[in-house]
Amino acid sequence: MLQQLEELKISALQELESINTAKELESWRVRYLGKKSNLTKVLRSLATLPLEERKAIGASANEVRVDLEDSLRQKEQALREAELALSAQEERIDITLPGRSFPQGRLHPITQTLHEICDIFVSMGFEVVEGPEVEWDYYNFEALNIYQEHPARDTMSTSWVDFETDSGQRPMLLRTHTTSISARIIETRRPPIRVVVPGKVYRYEASDATHTPMFYQIDGLAVDEGITMANLRGTLYEFARRFFGEDRKVRFRCDYFPFVEPGAEMAIECLSCGGKGCRLCGNSGWIEILGAGMTHPQVLQRGGIDPKVYTSFAFGMGIDRLPMLRYGINDIRLFYGSDLRFLRQF
Ligand code: DAH
């Protein structure tokens, strides 16, 4: 009997060791300590035994019971701790894990180009100024010597705003050039003036590979005593050198704009063929990038600046063509199509 008790204890403890779940532990408890277990049977049968045996076996059986109960409690505790450790591990935050990256936008290629151009002029002492896109006929045309019947009006297919005065005139429009803001500046500021005016302009035109009804320009204006054509050329040559590179040839020729006298245009050597002549430059080897000139005395006068004391140069440049030339983009509509496959390249 004593021998049996010893074996029971050994096998119970051995079995207990390999237990990993609460369910297994419960079935172990039923088997070794439950009402129908061998141990309980032994304890119950004690009463039928002779006194001597009862003492010895009773003591031993009780010892085994206490042993098994202790081991059961320890195992219970161990299982609970293991479970806690596991759930803690699952919940743990790894602070060394790199964060999730959010998709990041970037500046539109036209905006990047504008910033680059503004930076160059700012470094030469110009201030960046912006103004309204919905404009009065006066600033867009009249103040710039483009009168009611002036043929130059025809070159700027205008989007008029549907607003009539009592006398039946429609004096409001979407500005056709940023020069309208230069006209405002001449009226509101006093020399010395050095500003560049970037922004959107609108023309009533159908879209094709080289035209959109909205595009970007930047105008420049300098008013001071003693400003000459040499200042204009120096400023624009320096700009071209910085923007297009040292070696890019620049050409300056006469041109006509109603608000400057004399007027000029500036062209750069074609970026595509290097001046030999190709389709992009219409076989001329040159690409016109801006109009310029000495501000017409009448324009200054109208704005309240005395042209006998002050002189002024002005220029106006289209922006969209510059990144087109630089990156070899052959369709201006790509800029305004919101196709991320295109925009992500810049
Ligand atoms: N505003 C003219 C245009 O859109 C460009 C221009 C030419 C602007 C000469 C100027 C200038 O300021 O002096 O065609």
C-alpha cells in the first residue's frame, strides 16, 4: 500500500510537470485529488484497516495529498503568470519601430518655377507683390495706354465679368496679364519702386498643346531716378544667366507694347536644338521668353509719377513655358490635368 502511494505521487507529479493549460490542470486535479481518485479511495478505506496500518498508511496518504495540493497551487500560479506574460507581450509597444509614413505632397512644378524666379529677383532687391485676378478694365488696359478702340485689345481675348454699369459698360474682367498690377503699383507707390508680380492670368482661348485659358506670368517694374535701358538689360541678362545657366545665349530685339517706349523682347537660345533650329523654336534657333521696355511716360504720369524726374523699366514673362523648355514637356495641359503620374516627377 505504501509502495502504491509512493508510485501514485511520482506519476502524479510527473504528469503535472507537462501540463500547460488550465483545462489540463483541472482534469489532473479530478484524476488525482477528486472524489473518485485513488488517493481519496485510500483515505476512505482507512477506517477498515487495523490500527497500526491505519496510522502508517493514513499519515503517508495525507502527506501525499498535501504534497499534491501544494503542487497544484504552484502550477496554477505558474500558469496564470505565463498567461499574463503572454498578453503583456502581445500588447507591448515597440518604440524603436519606425513610424508609418504619410504620403507627402509637393509643390506644383509651376509653383516651384515661380519660387525660383522670385528668389532670383528678390536677391537683386525686388519685392514680391500680388494683386487681384478680377480686374477693372482701367488697370488692365486704359492705364497701360490700351484705350477702348486700341487694336492691342484684340490680341488679348478677354474674359469679361458679367457685370454692367448703369451706362451699359462692362468694366470688369479676369486680368489678361500681370501688368495690370504694375499699373496699380504705379498709382499707389512712390519711387524708388522695385517689384515683381507673379500670378495667374486669363485669356478667352481654347486649350491646345501650347495654350490654356489660364496660365501664369510674372511682371517686373522698377521706377527710380536715372533708370535706363542698360539697367533693364543688365537685370534681365543676370536673370537669364542665373535661371538658364552661364552659357545660354540671350537675344534682345525691338518689339512693341503700348505701355513701353522703347519696347523689346528677349529670347534665349533654343534649349532643344542649341540654336541650330528645330520644330520647338520654329527653326529660328531662338525662343522668346519675355516682353520688356522703358515704361511709357504717359503711364507714369497717369499714376501720378513725374516722368521728367523718374524713369522706369518693365518686363513681363510667361512662366509655363519655362519648365516646359527645361524638362522637354510638349503639352502645357499636363500642368493642369492633376495626373499624379506626371506631377510626381517634379
Ligand atoms: N503684358 C505683356 C503680355 O502679356 C507682357 C509685357 C511686355 C509686360 C512688356 C511688360 C512689358 O511689363 O514691359 O503680353
